[in-house]
Amino acid sequence: MSFFGAVFASLTLYWQWHLSGVALAAPFLGFVLIGLAARHVIRSPGERIKPSPREERAIKWSTIGEGVGLFIASNIVINLHRPDLLLPSMALVVGLHFLPIAFAAGFRPFYALGAALIIAAIAGFIIGAPMGGAVAGFMAASALWLASGMAVRRDWLAKGGKAVTA
């Protein structure tokens, strides 16, 4: 999830703000930091959270549907000559893909993530060009990064890690 958050942020920087070079790599620092935290949790002793066969099927088919949906959505908006709708369309597809996983897993935070991404998409559609794409892209990136951090924390706590309090 954190990787795709970085992808959303980089695409937004490129398509909406027309940045290039090192600026496009900057969002991947968030991915690296979350990845390092995940690596630490994975290597920590303890029992990890394992999806059931039903959850694994839902993840597999939702991910396949997401890939097909992204392909179809991008082709539609490009053929309609509406590149301003690309990021909101992508956020919508990614958000929808989390709903069957949430249902199969009975995991309410995935409903929240799916809803946040769908709200990002709707905001992007309503606001319109040029700001709508930026809003949808950055909202989607933020939701995915937040969910990634929460997932790493959940796994850490499941393995017996202590919660960090302020």
C-alpha cells in the first residue's frame, strides 16, 4: 500500500504540477520508511497475522479486478481526452478494490480505506481540472500511507510489540 501511495503522489506531482527529476522520487522516501518498519516487524519474533483461504481468494480476485479496472478506466478517460479525470478514476478503482477484501476479512479498517479512496475520487471529480486531480492524487496517497502505517503497527502489536505512546 505504501508503494502505491508513493505512486499516486509521484503521478500527481508529474501530471498536475508538471514536476520531474528528483521531485518525483521524493514520495518514495515515505515508501522506504514504511518498508523499513515493515521489514523490522516481519523479522521480529512472534506469530504473524495470516489471511484465511477465503481472504486470500478475495485479495487475489480483487487485485485482478483492480488491474483490469485501472486499465479500463485509464483507457476510457484517455479516449475521452480527459486526462484530468485519470487520478480520480484511479482512486475510485483502488478504493472499490478494498471493499470485497474488507468484506471477506471482516476487517473494518479496509472499509474505511476504501471509503477514503472513493471520497478522494469523488472530490477529484467534483472539483474538476486542474485542482481535482491534485486533490484526488494527494488524498489517495495520504490514505494509502496512513493505512500502511496502521497495518505495520497492527502486525507489530499482534507479534507482542509494545505500543508507542506519546
